[in-house]
Amino acid sequence: MNRREFIATLGALTFTAKCQHLFASNWKPNIGLQLFTVRDQLKSDKTGLLQTIAEIGYSTLQSSSVDEAVDLHDMANHVGLTFTSSHTDPATIFDPKGNLLKSYHEPFSKLDRLGIKQVVFSSPFTYFDAPKDESAAIERADFYKRLAQSINQIHTNKDIGDIEILFHPHSVDFGKLLLTTPFQLLTDNTEPTSLGFEVDTFWTSMAGVDPANLIKALGTRCRSLHLSDRRPNFKNSYNSLTTFMAKPNPAAPLGRGILDFDSICNEIRAIQCDHLYIEQAWIGDSYKETLENSIQLLTNHFS
């Protein structure tokens, strides 16, 4: 390469870098709501609640189940809300040993017809607390190994269209499982094209893991986030079910706890993760105020 070619190449790289910086500075995520947050309110007035969510400023929704997405899809569209993601019980895709069900494609087909392109699952409810003994730990480790194989098989089969599969870890998934963790087993034994992750800031923190560091480590494999805060003076715990049921509960509305959302949002911006969902396990009667404060905090961070 001669001097003239070098200068031309350098100029092109500089221009590209400036364009990338401009693109990054203009990037903004979709701020949505995980409907588990308002599960009690949904029982009394679905249409009115969805209208309120839209009026507060939310644009996207994540359902707690496939059936919920099917039930509310048209109502949500009518008020200007879009379902972009759905959680599903792992039992709709995998058997108790982690193998694929013959009917595994059914939840994907239902969501694909609605235009929903992300399906998220968590560990089975029976695995939400740490294993009681070594025998239970061995059985559980085998489950996650088979689960990873099944996830890769779905990708190989190529029969779910362009829907992404994400795993939502809770604190238990970062707890020791023999010489590893459930999270590590899934991360190490699946391809990035087969499995992405939905980082939950509250549950990550409850495991003693810094959410910002986890987002950074996953990079573009972090394709969605649940955003919730954590109250002070609660100890870390790998027992997710016990934590969820605890009263008083350690979960807090966004900005009302101890998590460093400046660092978290900086890492979200760095990887340009498009899908953010407010989730509050126990929102109470003041749900409207909490939803307003949460979206305002995030809007300020990404303005």
C-alpha cells in the first residue's frame, strides 16, 4: 500500500468510525412492560389496563405466557401496544429430562402467527431453589446438559422460522452445581445463534453477580433485559423461589433501590440491546405511579 492509498484508507476508516459513533448516540431501546408486573390488575380490566399502559408511554409488551399473548394481542394493538416477546413454560418445549417434546414447535407457531419473534424460558419451577444434596445436583446438571443439546437441535432443525430463543436466569442459575452452574452449562454448551439471554437485573444481583458486568460479558448474546431494582439490607440468595415468596420482598421499583443503573444503562447502550422490559414482582396498588416513574427513569438514561 502506497502513501496515497494509506491516507485514503485512513480517511475512510475515520469516516466510518464517526458514522458508527453517530449511530450509537442516536440509538434508543424499546421500553416495554412484562405483564407479570400487572398480573393482578389484568384480572379486572384488561382493556382499561392496556390503555393506561399505552398512555403512560410504553410501546412494547412481553407476555408471561403464550396463551396470554394470544388472548391480549388484538386488544394491545388496538391501543397502540405491540407484543415483541413472550415467556413460556419450559414444559411446553422440553420434557422433564430436558429432551425436546414432539410438539415443541407449537408455542413457536402460535407466536409466529402474531409476529412475535422472541420466546423466553426459565429453569423449571421445581429447580428454583438449590439442590438438596449431591444426587439431586448430578440429576440437575444432566438436565441442563440435555437442555443445551435440545436447544442446539431446534436451531439445526430450522423449523421455528426466525424466532429467537432466550434463557432468563434467576439467582439459582448462578449457584454452584457440582463444579459449574446452570448458567455456565447453557452458555458453554449452546451456540450464540441457538440461544440468547434475557438478563434480569434483580435476579442477577441476588446471586451476587454485577448486572452491568454480566451484560458486558454476554455482549450481543444479551438480547433482552428485565429491569428491576433491589432493596438494601437483604442478603444474596441462590434460592429463587424462597426469595420470590419472601415478605417483605427484596425486589424494589426501578430507582428505589441500590442497583447502579448508570452502569447498567451504559452497558446496555454499548451492546445496543433493543428490548428492555420493566418487571416488578410485587407492584401493589400504586402500580400506575411505579410504571410512570420507571419509564421516566429509563427515558432519562437513554435521552
